[in-house]
Amino acid sequence: MYLLFALGKMAIDFETVKNLELVRDSQTGSQKRNSLYAIMNQTSTAVGARLLKANIVQPPTDEATINMRLDAIESILDNEENFFSAAEMLSRLTNLDTLINTLVATPKRSSPGHTKSCIRTVISLQHVLALVSQICLLYTSDAADEED
């Protein structure tokens, strides 16, 4: 293992990832069973799954980042109702990668179909922003209640 101090992350070499079965079961090669990733993966989107995998094989080394994540987990676990509300809201999010790619992709020729697709994408992004705002409100109002 070696550290990428400049990025605040630890890069775990391939052999260590394999031997510790962080991402794949060493016997079957499956990502779906008997690995740390398989046990922890409760993600609903491809983006979430990739982020989880990246955090397993490149965990943070910065103490402030680690403490911030621990505080976030503690906040989530302290209020079960907020946890389930946030989980339900997150399950309604669409794949952000696809939405963003639709907006930034330049078609060879402009067409009414492409314009309609972009309009649908902008509406979907508005939906995403509204959900994210609601999730933020769950936890900011929770933090404000703790201060009182």
C-alpha cells in the first residue's frame, strides 16, 4: 500500500485489494458475494456503486474528512425517521451521469427530438435539485434542533 498524500487518499495496490477481497470474492471473482463491497453495497444507482467502490479502494487519509464522515453517519443514525425519509427520497433520484451527458453531448445535427430530450433532462434535473434540497432540510433542521 502507498499513500497519495497530495490527494488525501490511500491507494491500495491490486494485490492487496484482491487478497483482502475488498471488491471481489477471490474464489468466484464475483462482486455480488463475499467481499467488503458486496456486503456494504446498498446503493440504488450506478453512480453510488462507483463512489462506494472508489471509497473502499481509495479511503481518505485526512483526519478532518474522516471525522466529517463519522459525524455525518452519527447524525444519520441518531434520527431513524430522517434516515428512512432520506433513503426514500434518494431512491427517486435518476442517474445523474445520464442526465448530464444528455445536456453536454453535442448532436451532429440539431433536431426536434434532441431539443425535447434536453427539455426533459432539464425538468429531471429540477426534480433532482428539489429532492436534494429536501434531504438537506432534513439534516439542517435536525442540527438546528440539537443546538436549541
